[in-house]
Amino acid sequence: MMSPITAALILETAKASIRSAEYCMLITLGEEGEPNARLVQPFEPEEDMTIWVGTWSKSRKVKEIQKDQRVTLAFHDKEGTAYVTLLGTAQIEKDTNLKRKYWREEWIGFIPQGPEGDEYVLVKFMPIRIELMSFSRGVLPQPYGLRPAVAIRSENLWILAKNS
């Protein structure tokens, strides 16, 4: 028997699935409003679901976020037979302390100056909507598997969306 779907269950399931997925698709809006997707390696979500992504400062995604902050992150949790889609806003962060915190040494080949240099920036993503399905955790709104469970951020709280 499946547990009742709550905002807390959606949040917990989303975090577990995100941690399980090493990569995700970051989707921005391009010059003509077309979606542009690329594979990125995010850091684990913070308690409030903020997600950090390191990138090259001259990348197309940085330019697109500076123009339009609406961003989507899409995760596939193969082990958990789940997906998580996060809709929200992003901003570019250049703070050196944050860049040091959110840095992976294996990136030195792509960004030789490391977290200290101007070529490395962070995308700070703040979701306002979580959509997910998780077969392994039984988070599957009825009718079974035909629509996702949805939570929406209201102020600093996550609430269950209607129809979830």
C-alpha cells in the first residue's frame, strides 16, 4: 500500500533521487525563447533545495541565465526508477568563498585557474516547483504513473499542489 503523498514526502523523495543521480539536464531559454538543455554535474541539494552548479564563465548557459533567470533542472534516478523535474530561477554567483566550496578538483582540466579565477562561476538554482514520480518509493499519484506528484514553494514552505 502506498503512503499518502505529502509535500514532505515529495521533498524527501526529490532529495534522495537527486543524490542518486550524478548528472542532470540544465535547461535555459535561448535568444529566441527556445529551450537549450545541457548535461551538468550539480552539487547535492541544500536543506532548502538550493542547488549549485559550477561552470565556465563564458558558457552559453551563463549568458542565457543573465538574460532570463527561468531555469529547469531534470534528474533521472535510474536506481530508484524515478525522475525529478525542478522549475525555478537561477543567478550567477562569483563569490570566491562560494566558488571554493562548490568546486571539484577533476574540473581543473576544464578550468585551469580553479575556483580562484574569473573563468569559474556558479549557477545558484532556487526551485519553486518540484515534479516527480518514484516507482521505488511509491510516489505515484493516481491514476498510477500518469501524472507527477507536485510540490510548490510558498514563502519558505513547500506545499502539496492541487491534483497531486
